[in-house]
Amino acid sequence: MSAKRYKAHLSRRYMISASHRLHNDDLSELQNDTLYGKCNNPFGHGHNYMVEVTVSGPVNPESGMLCNLSDLDAFVRAEIGERFDHQNLNLLPQFAKLVPTTENLCIAIYEILKRGFNSAHLEKVRIEETMMNSFEYAGE
Amino acid sequence: MSAKRYKAHLSRRYMISASHRLHNDDLSELQNDTLYGKCNNPFGHGHNYMVEVTVSGPVNPESGMLCNLSDLDAFVRAEIGERFDHQNLNLLPQFAKLVPTTENLCIAIYEILKRGFNSAHLEKVRIEETMMNSFEYAGE
Amino acid sequence: MSAKRYKAHLSRRYMISASHRLHNDDLSELQNDTLYGKCNNPFGHGHNYMVEVTVSGPVNPESGMLCNLSDLDAFVRAEIGERFDHQNLNLLPQFAKLVPTTENLCIAIYEILKRGFNSAHLEKVRIEETMMNSFEYAGE
Amino acid sequence: MSAKRYKAHLSRRYMISASHRLHNDDLSELQNDTLYGKCNNPFGHGHNYMVEVTVSGPVNPESGMLCNLSDLDAFVRAEIGERFDHQNLNLLPQFAKLVPTTENLCIAIYEILKRGFNSAHLEKVRIEETMMNSFEYAGE
Amino acid sequence: MSAKRYKAHLSRRYMISASHRLHNDDLSELQNDTLYGKCNNPFGHGHNYMVEVTVSGPVNPESGMLCNLSDLDAFVRAEIGERFDHQNLNLLPQFAKLVPTTENLCIAIYEILKRGFNSAHLEKVRIEETMMNSFEYAGE
Amino acid sequence: MSAKRYKAHLSRRYMISASHRLHNDDLSELQNDTLYGKCNNPFGHGHNYMVEVTVSGPVNPESGMLCNLSDLDAFVRAEIGERFDHQNLNLLPQFAKLVPTTENLCIAIYEILKRGFNSAHLEKVRIEETMMNSFEYAGE
């Protein structure tokens, strides 16, 4: 096994607690209510989002690692945790013109990682909104 | 086993998504920040609360049940779900004068069940705020 | 992010409790026993099946959603839950000529969704039979 | 820590898959339907039961153990697994005159352990019927 | 609810990865092998231990908390994490004369917390060694 | 559904407890410390590895199965469990010249299955090192 470079995947989970309200200002009250139901209540509600980041790359024969977890952790802490954890998503610049659904949160986190994390290839971002629902975005 | 009545426990889980902000108006900004850290951010954040209700009682020899789950479900849906699910806890009457910590949410849910649910003896209410934290209240 | 349409995946979990017996009438008793072991006992046994449905599609820029969960829930409740939940699988028309293994249950559920659910593209159906086994079918 | 004997608890989980039908022959069809709902369907349904056995006792200063897990495993395999796993509970002698609810299964397993397992003190038996429901019996 | 003080419980989970070998120098090779089986292999093996600490106390009416999680986290990080995480338990002073079973690890962690953590009443320490086994110690 | 052959996937989980030390003899002490942090401590530490094996193939119309789980279990027990469970990975021949990271353990297990298990097509091996990290290898 020593000389070849094997391509593997690594997935790491991060927890974010945040609140949101699903509401689109361009729609009527009735349309918002029909579309989002109780997720449209004006005062918001919240979730523990489990964000799973998957990266891929060759396993380095010297270190036996595809990417140092401490690099990924440092990036996610600074760029994702600082932005989204313990926040009201509706008030963040990412969601100024975008409804903060978990689909859109997933895309927003993917794009931050895609632009800034270079130690391995980003494969996808998956978010569990509750233990019964999850969303995934893998780029275009 | 037919004639005796065996006392057993039943625990049932319910999911509630809600937002809250930990803040006490009687304290200074600095005190609030010291006490609650990022949970004090003015715009709130949220959780999926897993609420586990435990009741006890003799197993009815005829039905083999200690309490009909559909009775418990109906009570919790009407009295707990309607009040707390998809809400901003800070805006509810239960938390008008009380910081909506998970400790206090646990006590509030326990007291609603204690007063209104009579089909079995209420033992305790346990809430998992995240997969790493939980709180429990079993009455006085 | 406003104008583009991002393709995402949504997975949603549903619980079904059912019983089955693994047995093929065309095989001898010995062959059935060799093939299915204790799953062949004549009186059946049961499982909590966790059925995870994955659909994909563009995220609607207006709603921020790829598909309304309430549409998926309504379809699954009516077409999957009503048919399979709290049933003995061996007695259902789907398994009149088919052994009700979890592989075949997975295919049967996939085909019902494929024919009838049109609000998003069906990607796959995954069933956890126990916490140690799962099966997945993604069409031909 | 060497001379004292510390009393600790050990809990071990076992998986059982079985089917059952909730039905009491002494009640009318309507009464059975009212009481058990879809759990009364004549052809049964099934569950993966997670059976958690808790025992207690002093930690042996020489072995550092309160009870050898292999003794507990052997007893449970022979006395619980053989009787209940991959069975239709309604057809077992334990449930000849008893509705096979999870409450009654819990009591039946507790009593088998109480009578036959002597390597540690039996504290309780807890059964998760689904990830949302559990039952517990701790003796009289 | 404002004036009374409600006693609640808080449980918090911490992960520790460590290796150990179950072996007692006072016993013969055969006795060690009989007692510990494959856990006696001379080169050790390891676990992710999930350590759950439960404390209790009155809920402070001003803060709504029974104990600040950041105090508990700081204590556990300094006194438990530093000592046991990513270690070979057999080489630690706590286990110089004691077999590093999970029972004994549980007692050792309980005693460190009991002596040093004063912000709430220590109720118990529970350790999941694997998802099928757990141990608990609640003091004498 | 009777005549066609549907291709499905089956995933099965196995638990392995082992210890390892991340260390590369070709690097300096400082380089090892920088690269592996506390995973480099000289005495090792350990994990419960959850190894998930995914195979695929047509569902046999007669048996309704894609592969008999008992064949897969027997192979994994003999070839994977015997080699890796309750071992110190650093001392095994597989890791004589290779750092026993979870990436490399994943590749080693994949290659053993690929060479020796012929009852279905091997798709991938995924290992959860902790509940927050996992690694996956699907061949070249």
C-alpha cells in the first residue's frame, strides 16, 4: 500500500443552534401561511442544525491522512460557526434577500467552504434539521 | 401473572422546535453577557428540544397497558405542542417573568402535565436541548 | 444567490412497524430453513422499519424550498403508511408472489413513489431494518 | 481505592425482533379496536425491541468488574433470546392468557432474569419499542 | 413560578478516547485470560467513552439555571479531559494498582468531580463504553 | 416485479474496538507532534470503530435477497474481526509501514473484502471513528 495514493472521503459533523422564520416579503400573508405553515409564525423558532461537511482527496502516504482535521475545524469554527451559530438567521447578510430555509443555509455554507477551504476537495454539505429531515448540496 | 398489578414506567418522546434568548431584564448588559455568553445575543437562537415524558402506574391486567399512548399523545399535542412548538419562547406568557432556559421549560411542561393529565402518575419530564445536554424535573 | 437555481437533495424519514415471514413456497422446507434461518419461523416476526425517502430538484428561489415537506408527508402517509404500517407484509398484494424481504419492500415503496409523487425527482429509498442493516434502491 | 467495594450499575442492551397483535379475547371487537387501534389488526405487526438489562453490585477489587458480561450475555441468549427473538409473541406460553404489550413483555423478561440470573442484583428491565417509546419494570 | 426554588437535574456528555488492557498482575495468565478474554490481549485495545455527568440543584430564579454549563465544562476539561483523553489508561497513576475497567474509570471520574466540583451537587457519573454497554456510579 | 432483477444496495455495520498511536518513524518528534497532536502520545489511545460495509447486486427473484447476510457476517467475522478487533493496530502487519489512521484502516478493510468476498459487489467501506468523524473508501 505504500507508494500509491488512495482517494478517500472524510465527513465531519458540526453542531449549530440557530433560529429562523420562513417568510418571503414578496408574498402575501396568506401565501406565506400556505407555503410555510407554522414555520411562518412571526416570532421565529429554532433548530439544532447538524452540519456534515464531506471532503475528498488522496491519502497522504507519509501522514496517512487526507486532510488534517484541525485545519478543517479551524476553518469551520472561524467561517461557519462565527457566522451562524447562536444567531437569528433572518438577520444575517446571507439571508437579506433569501428565505433562510435549510436548503438555502446548506448552499450558503457550501459556498463559503468552496471559496475558502483549500486543504481538500469539497464534496458536499449535508444538514440535518431534525432527526427526521436532512438536506444536501453538492455544488452545480 | 394474571391477577397481580405490576407497576411499570412508560416514557414517550416528543419533538419541539423553538427559539429563545437567555436574558434577564433585571441584570446589566455585562451581567447578562457574563452569565449567558452567546445565548444572550439579542436576536435569539433555537433548538430542537426532545421532550421525554415519563409516567408510571399499574399495568391493567385486561388491556396489558399502563396508560393508553393515544391519551398521552392527545394531551401533549393540545397542551404542550400547541403552546411551545415553533414558537419564540421569550414571547410566551409562561416566560413573561422567567428566563426561558431549558430548566424553566422543563418545569413549565411538568406543571402543565401535573395539573391536567390524570391517566397515569407523572414521574418526570426530561428535555434534551442538544445531544450533549439534558435537563430533568421530577416535581418537588 | 438570487437568480440561479441550485439543485439540492432532501431526505425525510418515516417509521413503519410491520411483521413478515421470509418463506418461498416454491422451495422445500429445508431450502427455506437454510436460506432464511430463524427469519423463516412459521409465525413471523417483526421490525420497526425506518424508511428514508430522498428526492432532488432545484431550490425554488421564491420559497427557498426544493419541495414542500407537507406534500411529501401527505403522499407517504396515504400511499405508503396506509398500505404497510402495522401490517403483516406476507398478506399484502405486493407480496402475493414475492418474498417480503426488506430488499423487496424497498423496491415496492420506490415504485409507488416513482409512479405517484411528482413534486420532485425521486432519487432513492433507503430502509433501515435494524440499526445494523440497511437496504437502498435507486431505480434501474 | 483498593480495599473498599464500590457499588455500581451496569446496563447492557440486546436486540429482539418479534411480531405481536394486541387483542384481548374477553373483549368485543369494538372494545379491542377502541383500545388498541391499528395495533389490533388481525394479522399482527412487529418491532425491533431494544431490551436493556440493568444490574448492580459491588465492584470486585480483584477483577475491577461488577459482573462478567459474558455470564450475562450467555444467560440472556439462552433464556431470553431463544424464547422471544424472531417469534410471534402471541403464540408463546408467556402470552397464552396475557396481551403481549411491551409492558407485559418487560415484566416477563424481568421475571425470567430475577429467577435465574444470580451473578448480580437485577435492578430493572427497560424496553424501547420504537425510538419514541420505552417501558421499564423494576419489580414490586 | 417566580419565588420558589425548583430542584432539577442537568446531564452533560463528554467524549474521551482512550486505550486500556484488562489485566491483573496478581492473577495467573490463565486466570487473566478466563476473566477478561480478548480484553486481556497484551497490546491493549481502545474505546470512545461517552462520559455523562449528572448534577442537581435548585434552579436559580434570577438566572433560570441550576449551574452554569461553562463552569462544568471548564472543570471537566481541566480535570478529566487532561487526565484521561487520548491516554493509555493502564499507564496512569489512577490505575497503578487498579485494573482500568470501565467500572473503575467511572468511580475514578466520580471521585475527582466529587472532591473538586462545587457549583452543584454531583448525582452520578455514567459511562457508555460502547452503544451496547454502560456503567454508572453514584457514590456510596 | 417477478421476472426482472433489481439492483439494490445493502449496508451492514460491525463494531471493532482497537487502539492506535499516530506516529511516523520517518518524521522528527516535532513533526509528529505538529501533525498528530494528542493522537501522537506514545502510549496510544483507542476508539470504537463502527465499520459499515456496503455491497450491491441484483435482488435474486427467488430468495428476495441480494446477498445472504450470514455469508457477509461469516466473512467479516473471520477476516476483519479476527484481525482488528480488540487489537493494538500499530502492532499488526497491515500497519508495519503504514500509520494506522482511520483512512488507512478503511483502505485495509476494503482491500481484504475486495480480494475475498465474492457473494456481491463491494461498493465501499465507511468507518465512523467517533460520532462526529467518518471516513469512506470506495476503491480506485
